[in-house]
Amino acid sequence: MAFDDRLERIVARSEEVQALMSSGELTGENFTRLSQEYAELEPVVASIQAWKSAEEQKAGAQALLDDPEMRELAQMELAEIEATLPDLQHALRLALLPKDAADERSAILEIRPAAGGDEAGLFAAELFDAYRRFSEQNGWRFEVMEYAENEVAGLKEGMATISGRSVFARLKYESGVHRVQRVPATESQGRIHTSTVTVAVLPEAEEVDVTVNDDDLRIDVYRASGAGGQHVNKTESAVRITHMPSGIVVAMQEEKSQHKNKAKAMKILRARLYERERAQLHATRAADRKSQVGTGDRSERIRTYNFPQGRVTDHRINLTLYKIDRIMGGEFDEIIDALTREEQTELLAAEGF
């Protein structure tokens, strides 16, 4: 389909949807569906109109170049228009790119230490706090769902729901192995150790996204335990849910209520199942959660945090920033913006723009 024809079809569809919504004949689910479609089309149409308006102004200015009295003014106007056109064209191409249906969703963050023992657990706790601060800076709600510490106040496993607009769109690039290089507090010889932490960011799933049959679940309850394995609860409030068809296991013991732990575990299970379905539909994403975060081996990594040198390097785009303190303080925007631009560039090339 020719580019101009594609634009005309989008505008025509937007007008059609708007007319249907204004007719008063739609109710319930149909109105909601069309409202969502219109909301998706609206920014695309705005980009189309801005670009077309600039092209029309350019044509008008070019037509005045033959008029001696208007030539100088037309040349000035033409220069201004041509200066804005590349940005308008780029914005339009970005607006036309296929959208990830999960981008606008809230997300579930999961962080676990991998290689490196206690030092990996300590860095996992620091990274968990860094994402908490990043969420606060963006006005998102950060709700801890599970936080299990080890014997040295490091993190054994941390999970949180991050709620807000476009959370997944911003945080999805964080999934993978994060490597830290530094001298542990317990290291008497001053040697630099390398440890790794796995991060998974899953789009939050609604009940309508995935069907979970009760017959497919095995639910076990047990007493919650603290650091070192000691029991901290005399009642069986902890819950472990196994989804037998997929083999996914979710355990939750953060709450004192068995009911609340079960509800949290089901929320995480739905998110993992939803991501699993997305992975099967989109070959460019990981096939399942395990390949998304890797094995945690030191040789696998998406990013390295080198404390002695004060640098953070994202290996996917060869970006190095010497501001480790600010990044660990939650300032991830520069990295995420660069990763977003890289993905957009790849998508534009794939679309032939």
C-alpha cells in the first residue's frame, strides 16, 4: 500500500469511529472497544495532520517564489517550514509503528541474586531500592509483594507491582542479567568481585488476558519462614501455587493472611502466563521467562555496574555513563531513553521507513 493511501485510510477510519461514537447507537462493550481504538488513532491522526499542514504550507510558499514582490518573504517562510519537516516526518513514522499492546500497562518487577553469593544478594537489594526510587520519581505506585532477606540483609527474592501509565513501556528494557563489579565490604585484600542479579519485568495481566483453570493448579500452604529458615509464623499462611500445564511455580509469604498471599501469588502467576503467551506470539521476545533473564552466569549480562570506575555500561547499545551514584539513586531515564531510540530505529528499518 502506498504511503499516502495508508495515511488516508487511517484518517478515514478515525472519522468513521468518531461518527459511530457520536451516533448514540453504541452501548457497553462496543462503545468501549471503539473508544480505545479512537484513543489509539487520535495521536496518529494528529501527526498526519501536522505533517500534511506543513507540506501544504511548503507548496504555498514555493508557489510564491515566482512573484518578485513576495519572493523574499516566501524564501524565509520556506526555510522555516523545511527546518521543521524532518522532525514532523520522524514523529509521523514513529506514530505509525506497530504498538506493543502491553506498553501502557503496569508491571511486575522480580529481582533475584544469581552468581556471587552474599554480594549478589546485597546488590539485588540495592537494585530493588533503585527501581523503587525510579518509580517514585515518575509518580508511579511501588507496592512490595514479596521481599525475602538473607542472613546479611541482602535480598533472596524481591517482587513488586509498579502501577501507573506506561510503566511497562519504560521498564521492559530492564529484563536480563545485571552484573556488578566492586570490592565487597567483607573483602580484606581489596579485590574486586563480580556478581550478577537477574531482573524480570512482566506486564501486569488482567483476568481476561489469561484463562486459569482451578483444575490446573496445585496449591500448597505452609508456615512462613524468615532469614536462615527459622519459622516466623505459627500458622500456615504462606502459599505456593503450581500451574501444572506450564510448570510455573509462585510462592508468596509476605502477608500474614493466607488469603492475601494467595491473591498476590495468582497476580504473579497471571503475569507470567501472560508474558509466556506474548513470547509465543512475538518471536522477537524471549520464549519464556527463563530465557528472558538468562541463567545468571557471570558471562551473561545486559548491563555492568562498575563501582571502582564509577561507570554503568549497557552492553546492548554500548552506552557507558560515569554516574553510577545517580543511576543507583533511581536515575535510569538516560539509559532507557537510549534503549527506546535504538528499538525505534530498528522498527523503522523493519517497516521500511
